[in-house]
Amino acid sequence: MKRIHIIDSLRGFTIISMVLFHLFYNINYYWRLEFYDGTIFNKIWQLSIAVSFFLISGITSNFLSKKKNITRGIKTSILGFAISLITYVFAKEQLIIWGVLNGLGLCMIIGGLLKDKLSQKLWPIFILLFTFSYKIPSASLYKIGFFKALYDRNLFFLGFPSLEFYSNDYFPLLPWVFAYLAGLSLGSYLIDKNFFSYVGRENILAKIGKYSMPIYIIHQIILYPLLTLIYNLTL
């Protein structure tokens, strides 16, 4: 598939934003940052990164076959499980269960199955569904009997974690599948409008965007030990 530099640039911008977010996250872990710790700025920044990744991934699914989408989803999920294992063994205080790679991986598989079956007009509806279901993993429906049973069964991968569930990075099917499907639907619409006939120019953001997955995998391996070392040296 020919690289579409517009998409790569958006991905590159998002991965840079994510690395900076995690840099401040690690700094805040040792030295409290008032502008960052628990502020609305922090939450909006984090949400913008996550939504961008799911939208971009959904858009990209339109350029891949059903088989390649499913294969990509399986590989991404395996990487997600590997990160869970690594954090469990080496950094339990940063334990990740069903993080962004697991969430994206499952959405990629679903996107592959639904590819060419979604209406191009559905993306606004998916955005609304994402908005309305965003609080579900925070036990917003716990007082309703049927949903309480789902939470109590700890169906965290669906978006119904138990009250004792904890993960430092958590992207369940609800609401994130709706962000992904919004991208899938929007991408189909943009292709139909010939939006991607102009692929753009390769720039530094596009070059970074091509390597978003390895950057995601290694950035915390570098940042977290580095900040920990600096903290210990300053004690």
C-alpha cells in the first residue's frame, strides 16, 4: 500500500504528543506537577491522544483487506498481552491490563469483520455513542441490576470492570470500539470523496508516524527507568 503522508503526519503528531504526555506522567510520579496532576488539562490531553489513535487506526483499516485487518489486530493484541506480562513482572506499580494495544487489537479484528459493511453516514452516530458510553467503565451503570451483574463478573475487556479492578492503562471495548468504528466509517466517506488522492508530502511528522508502533513499545522502556534513575540520584 502506498504511504499516505497525511495519515502518517497525523499519526506522527499523535505519537509525539503521547511521548510527551508519558514524560510528564513519569515526572509527576516522582515530583508533583500542579498543572498536570489530576487537572482537566491532563484529562483532555490524554483523551485527545487516545481518540486520535483509534480514529486514525479506523481510517487506515479502509486501505487493508479483511484478512490483513484481522492479522494486524491479532499481532497488536499479542503485543498488548506482552506489555501486561512485562509490567506485571518488572513494574507492578505500573501494571497494565487490557491497555491501548489490546483495545486497538480487538477493534482492528472487529473492523476487519465489518469492513465494507458500514454506512459512510454512520460516523457521527458512532461519535455520539462513544460520548454517551464513555463513563461505562467507571461503573456509571453499576446501580442498575443487569449491568451490576456484568461489573461483578469483572468483564473488564468489554468495559464492565469490577470495583476492585485496576490498570494503569485501560481501553475496553466500550466505549473505544465506537471511536474506532467512527474512523472506519469516516475513512470510507473520505475515500469516496477522493480526499486521499492528495497523499501529501513526506515530512518529519510523517517519518515519525511510520514508526509509531515501535516508538510506542520502547518509549516507556527508556523514559521510566531514566526518570527513576534521576529521582534516585537526587534523593
